[in-house]
Amino acid sequence: MPRVVALDCEKKAGRGVMEILNAVEGCSDKRLRTKCKQALYVIDRTLALYKFEEVAFSFNGGKDSTVLLHLLRAACVAGEAKRTIHIGAEESTCLELGKSIRTIYFESPSAFPEIDSFTYETARVYNLEMEILRQDFKSGLSALFKTKPIKAVFLGTRIGDPNAVGQEQFAPSSAGWPPFMRVNPILNWSYRDVWEFLLVCKVPYCKLYDQGYTSIGSVHDTLPNEALSVESHFEQDKSAHNDTASGVAPLKETYRPAYLLRDGRLERAGRLKREKNCKNEVSSNGVLDLHARTEPLFSASVLVVGDEILRGEVEDQSGVLLSKELRAIGWSIRHRAILANDIDSISEEVEQRSNNSDIRCHLGRCSKELWSSFDEEFEEFLRDQVGGHCPGDQNQMAKLPEGITELLHHQELLFPVIKCHNVFILPGPTIKEVELQWKCLLEWSKTSNVFGVHQPFTLIKLRTSVPEVEIAGPLAKLSLDFPDLSIGCYRESAQALEDPLSTKTGKLIISILGKNPTRVKAAVCALNFDVAEGVFCVEEG
Ligand SMILES: Cc1cc2nc3c(=O)[nH]c(=O)nc-3n(C[C@H](O)[C@H](O)[C@H](O)COP(=O)(O)O)c2cc1C
Ligand SMILES: Nc1ncnc2c1ncn2[C@@H]1O[C@H](COP(=O)(O)OP(=O)(O)OP(=O)(O)O)[C@@H](O)[C@H]1O
Ligand SMILES: [Mg+2]
């Protein structure tokens, strides 16, 4: 990546649109050129769908919205013929747009002053028509839409942002929000793409990014990114007369610029987690309100692809492993299926599950046809992995599922985990590799919003030799008394199923599962009380 210092837009004039277009076209990275073309296409179609006064740009001085600003300028300036980037266009043939794009900025007292001044200076340099809103997002937009005919808003949202979940490049606003179309032209851009664009185009960006900030929220929740920390050092402080005899000031930490962050997954590492709102947990009389603490149930589906498993040649170890792992981080498993290795069964199942689960884990190799769209970043990775053995012009292995995908790389992994909205593909191919892929997913979840780690389940298993007919009544009563728990019953072994009357083997296992350990233990006590004797605890987890 070329090393360029942040330009201070207070001193320099902004970059001309043709300079930007030429810089992108002249850049050796084909991937960046493709991403720009795709983003310009989205902007172009939006401008064709809506009248100019019906669109607005949501700008907050952050790096993502800065990228978007220049793409918008490029798309607005270029006419239909010039909207696709092409080399050698004369700057004189392109005029800056007479009317400037309506730009929304939600000003906040808790914004960094550097962000505020960058936003206002950028607005001045590029002649943006600013709408400054000082309310929360929802009320601000509702008020604005009463006076302005806005129907679509451009945002710098990118996959991986917490608020990007479930969004496409065109995403209608959420229920409860005023109706408008959110347009996200850089939704599929990576952290690396954003910095490559800003540096290649030499456009000014907020100077905080040169001080180690990689994602900027408010002054209350944002710190420089520790991954960019330069070895802490003691600095000679000339003004420090009063401290140590050596005149050495306290430890001072410095940070490298944001564009040097190698692992884009750490982009939000400087963002502090929001304090949990605990005020509902204790009612006015000081009694702990258990209902307020009950978190919603997050459900997952596990889909395993493998003809050999379907034929019964091999056991499904990966599906079992993932179900257990998901349970351990508080996800309930709605569905587990073994699928034939063909595009129709897989897409049908994925489609069917799409509305029923919050996340879906999809395991194993997939048929060639499933990898329907070619991904250059992935091919670059494969090329690095297999060197000269990469066959042909376009490696078939570099085809990814259609839609917006992210590749989650990790140095320990042979193949990256693939994320497509709320579907995670763990490509295996061995159980050891799946185990490792899962471990890496969990590690990422700690630093970014890959998926939530929730309160784990408590499971208590009980063994009994009391026959089913006698236990059925107490279990039915237990389910009624503890509707928040999942209560099940099965025979200990397959051997016992063949001989249900056997008392030597195949005792009954009763499983009691729930998020609240106190409730699970209460259910065990209640069952012991009802059955009187012969129920033993065998496992707790
Ligand atoms: C112009 C604009 C439109 C937004 N529309 C929605 C929306 O439709 N649904 C939603 O849940 N959040 C919406 N948001 C809020 C964002 O999802 C997100 O909360 C915000 O961009 C920044 O995140 P923060 O809460 O970390 O500050 C919108 C924000 C802006 C600026
Ligand atoms: N205060 C705000 N005013 C106007 N638009 C905003 C505001 N906050 C967020 N947005 C919109 O939401 C998008 C996503 O915000 P986000 O903070 O993820 O990106 P960013 O600020 O551009 O970059 P960074 O991730 O480095 O902070 C922004 O690009 C912008 O379009
Ligand atoms: Mg931001």
C-alpha cells in the first residue's frame, strides 16, 4: 500500500473528480477497480430511479462516508457515458455538478472535534448542501422528510458493521423508521479496499485515522486501536519540572496510522462495548426481576453437506460438534440436516431455513455449481496457498456463493471461513479443520460482530430405571410447570431400543435444558420429589 500522509483539507483544496477517476483506473489492483465500478453502478441506478432532489447523502466525516463522498462526486459529475471509469478522459470535458448533493450530518456534542471540523471543512471544499440535524437519527430523519422530498439515502455502511446485518445494497429502512431506501454502494468493500481507495486517490481524510483510530464513534466509546500501538516509551517532557529527578514524563503510547492495520477484522477493536443497560433488572423494591434478565432465544440451523454421510458410510461428526459448540455459547439448535452434495438440495434447504434461524452453519465441500460467482480476493489467497499449481485462468475453487460474501482468514486455517449474511460456511474438510475453523470464528466474535456469544445453556441429565409409562405423567407435569425449559427423554443406547423391556441396559435419560441454572435445578428437585426415588443425576453442563 502506498504511504501517504493524511492531507489536511484546511490547507489543501479537494481532489478533482477526474484526478480520482484516473487514479482508480491507473491503479494496478484490479479488485479495487471492480469494486469502484460496482459502487458507481449502484449510485448510477439510484440516480436513474430517483430525482436528484429525492436523494441525500449521510455524511459523518468517517472513512467509509469519505470514500462514498468521492464515489458520489464521480458518479454525479460523469454523464451516462462517463459513468464507467475510462482512461484518458479530459478533465475539461467534465464539469463539477452545478447543484450539490443534499448531505445529512447528525451533529452531536459527543463527536470528536476533529470529526466535526473535518465534516464542515469537507462540506465547504466540495460545496455540499448540508442539512445539520441535532436530534437522534430517527426523529431527525422524520422531521427532515416533512420538509424535503427525500426518498433514498446513501450510506457508507459496510458488511461487518453491526448495523449492516440483513442489509443489501438497496435496503428499505427498518420497521418503525420513516420510510426511505437505504442505499449502500460500498456494502461489500473490505477495510483494505477503503484504505486503498483513500490512499490511491490521495483524498483528504480525518486526521484521527493517522493517530491510530480505525473506526470512529463518539468520544465516550472510541479509543485508538491497540493493534496499532507502537511500543510504549518514556518521553522527555520539558514542561515536567515537578516529577522524577530525571525529568521523564509518564508512559506515553503512540499509534501507527489506520491504513497500516493488517487485519481488517480488528477494525472495531478500539470501540468500547456499550454498557449493558441493567436498570430493568432490579425492580423498584430492589427484588431481582428474573423476567427482565431472560434474554431472547437465538436459534441456529446446522446443515451438513456430504453424500458419504447420507449413504451411511461416514458418521456426521462435524454436525454434532457444531451443535454442541453452538449450545455452549447460548444458541438453540432449531434444525440439523444432512444434505446431498448438489446445488438444488442445498439452495432449497438454505432458502427454507433463511427466515427461521438467526445463523446457519453450513459445513463441508460443495458442488462446483454452488460456487457461482468468481471472487478475485479468494483467488489471490488460493494462488498464495498453492503457488503455481493454480489451474487455468480462473480457479474454480475461487468461486463463492452468490450474494455478498466475506472471507474470514486466520493464519491457523488452511481455508477461510466464508460468511454470506447470516450463513457461515466452514469448508472443512476434516473434523480437526472444522474444530479449528469454529475456534477462529469464536475468536473473531470477541473483536468484531461476527455473531453473538450469549448466556450458555445449563443442561442436567438424569438417568432412571423407572419405566416410561410411570415417568410420562411426572414429565408432562414438569413441562407445564417449567415452560421456559426444554425437557426431553430418550433411551440410553440403540441396543436398548431393540429390547425396550431390558433392565440391564438402556436406562432412560431425562434431559433438562435451560438458560437459567436456578430454574434447571428447581426442575430437577421437582422431578425427584414427584418420582420419589430412582432418578439420578448423571451429567451437568
Ligand atoms: C441516514 C440514516 C439512516 C438509518 N436508517 C436506519 C434504519 O432504517 N434502521 C436502523 O435500524 N437503523 C438505521 N440507522 C442507524 C444505523 O443503523 C446506526 O445505528 C448508525 O449508523 C450508527 O451506529 P451507532 O448506533 O453505532 O452510532 C440509520 C442511520 C442513519 C444515519
Ligand atoms: N452522525 C452521522 N451523521 C450522518 N451520517 C452518519 C452518522 N453516523 C453514521 N452515519 C452514516 O452511517 C454510515 C456508517 O457509519 P460508520 O461509523 O460505520 O462509518 P464511518 O463513520 O464512515 O467510518 P468509521 O467506521 O471509520 O467510523 C456512515 O458512513 C454514514 O453514512
Ligand atoms: Mg463512524
